Amino acid sequence: MKINRTDTPINFDVVSAKIKELNVPCIGKASIRETKRLIDNIEKETGEKFVRMEMGIPGLEASYIGVNAEVEALKSGVASIYPDIDGLPSLKNEISRFAKNFLDIDVKPSGCLPTVGSMQGAFASFLTNSRIHKEKDTTLFIDPGFPVHKHQHKVLGLKFESFDVYNYRGAKLREKLESYFQKGNIHSVLYSNPNNPSWICFTDEELKTIGELATKYNVIILEDLAYIGMDFRHDYSQPGVAPFQPTVAKYTDNYILMISSSKSFSYAGQRIGMMIISDKLFAYKSDDLLRYYSSNEYGRAMVFGTIYCLSSGTAHSAQYALAAMLKAANDGSYNFIKDVRDYGDKAKIMKKLFTDNGFKIVYDKDMEAPIADGFYFTISYPGFDGPELIEELLYYGISAISLAITGSERTEGLRACVSLVNRKQFPDLEYRLKKFKEHHAIA
Ligand SMILES: Cc1ncc(COP(=O)(O)O)c(C=O)c1O
């Protein structure tokens, strides 16, 4: 039973009432958007600002290069004109250059498509990939992962399987993946790298394993690079200069890379992302596609079938923005990774505040090394499971989401996102964590 306290940093009665008002069975298992709404309500009622770590919103201003290009494009009249479904030629070229400069891979502009956020790229991929071969009807998630991808499956009525990768790093990954692939029902594998929420980063050895098995079993790898370049232990920021962001595309031709502009260019509001389909997959033919599309060629099915039906392309002006940002990054005049480094610096400080006050880092290791500092980190507190901890922390003005909704086996854990936390809030965070510790003595 919850102890009614008078000295929680946020008014106990207000928090309790607002949780009740939301009318969900368990607030700790609510969706990210529901949690956001609850905290908005508590903040409004109490006038107290939370340390908000529930939602992965970029905490930086949108790149001015993108904004200026978009304003110019709108002024020149693009708003009244339908964009090509597969994207502006100049954007397609810049995406292809970006793939070469930052991932060191060659891909033709034809397979480089803008999508309405990376979210649409994933939706379109799940939809199309589940229709390539009659017998392959299931996606495999290498978890923990971004919960919305699983919602997409539910909405589409598609099947998925998943496993938590923490115990299958390095050499153990091969056998685990093969145990799924051998069944013959997997069409795609999805993971994010760096990983949302754990911030695990796959090694080249692991990516090689994934790539080799993808080729062997004709499985498509959906590599979600929403946090491209943000493993700050390495400098991936120089175009055309090693080291490059590690990618499975080095080890198989069966890939789609999804690169969001939301975090790397702080361009979340305009809903534009990139989908990079390998040349080989773009030209791949399967007659099973004809059940749903007018062409048996994958690239045509994706563009003139799926994307046409979903949104008939991506907002015209946002494409000009992305083309301009990519051109600047490709030309070396705009270092997009330098801008986001602050996330890693903040994570380092915040993780220490948590661990100094009795919390543990759940995904604490990346292979043998300590986990890197980035956009997210994971926490737990002795004696609490994840949903309980979420609820309890609300009384202390701290919000996060439960790892239980990410496919993690570590259900005692929470995901904390650093982006929206202002450095000025660090003293508040420290005070609140100290109070939490004082109220919850560790046995
Ligand atoms: C792993 C991952 N993939 C995809 C997305 C969505 O990206 P977009 O905003 O481009 O739709 C996010 C956003 O948080 C994410 O964390």
C-alpha cells in the first residue's frame, strides 16, 4: 500500500488524484503519450516542473539550415505542387552521398527515399516485407526496442517475435538468430543502433553475423539508425573520413536503413526521415508481390504501391529542408554530430546523480565495456518493479517509461531520456533523488 506522505517534492494528493483521473489500469504500463499527458496535467495543477525523461523529443533547436531552406521552398511555391512519390532528385542524391560519407556504403539514389518520419519508413517496410514471400509472415525484433514498432504490427495485423539481446551479445548472437531464421517464417529483423532504450551499440563482429545470416536465409535487415553517429566514444562526424557509423550494410545486400532526421537534425516536427534500400533489394523480384501490387519488383512495390497508398510521398518543403541539411553535412560545412554531443555529456552527469542515490543502471555493459553516455539510459531501484517505480517517482517530480513496454526482460527497469532535461534542473533532480532515497531505505 502507498504511504501517504506530506513531504514529497510534488504534492502527494494532486499526483494521486491525477493518476486516478487518467483512468488507466496501471500508470506504470501506460503508453509514452499517456504518461506525457499525465505529467502535463500534474505540472499544470501544481505549477511544479518535472524532470521529464519520458519522451524522446529532441531538446535542441531545429537546424537553421533546414528551416531556411524550407521557408525559401515554400515562398517559391512548392506548397501547391505534389512532390514525386519517391522524393526530390536533389534529395535522393544527397541521401546517397550521405550514405557514402557517413556509413561508407554505395547505394544508388533510386533506392534513397524520403518518408514521413522514420516511423512511416518502418510501417511501409513491415507492410511490404510481409508480402514478398507467402511463407514469410513474421518480423523478428532484436529487443529492447521502440514500442511503436510493435503497435504498428498490431495495427497492421502482422506477426512478430522478439528476444532481449542482453544475454546474446557477441558470439552468442549467431545461434540465437539462426534458431529463428531456420523456421523459415521470418521476413525481416529490426533493431536500433545505438539502441533505444538501452544504448547498446552493436560491434562490427555482431553486424557481420547479422548480415551473413540475412544473406543465408534471405531475411531483410531493417536497421534503425535514429541515433546515427551518437555513440560518442567514436568520432563519426567527418564526411568521408573513417571511422564510420557501423552498419549491417557492410555485410549484406539485404537491408533497409532507416535514418530519422528527428534526433540527428532536431527536425522532429516536420516528420521527415530517410529510407535507404540497397540496390539489390530495390531490384529484387518476387511473384508473390503480385498478390498486392502491380509490379513484382520490390522497389516499385514499395514506392508505387505502399508509399503511394500511405501518403503519396513526403511533404514537399520538408524535402528541401532535408536536402539542404544533408548537403551541408556532406560538404563538411555543418557538423550535425557536434550539435547533439551535449546529450552524452548530460547523460554522464545524470547517471551519476541516480547511482549516487541508490539507483542502478540496468543495461550497464556494452560487451565488456561500461555502457556509453547518450540519448537514453536505463535505471532501477532495489525493491521496485518498473511500473511501481514509474508511479512512485511521479511524487518526486521525475518521469520516465517502463522497460516492460520495450520488450526488455529487465522489467524492473525504466528508460530515462536526457534530451528534455535542462542543466539548470540538475540541482532539483539531485534534491528529488535524495528525498526518494531518504523515503525508500535500501535494505
Ligand atoms: C529507435 C527509433 N526509431 C524511430 C523513431 C521515430 O523517428 P521519426 O521521428 O523519424 O518518425 C524513434 C523516435 O524516437 C526512435 O527512437
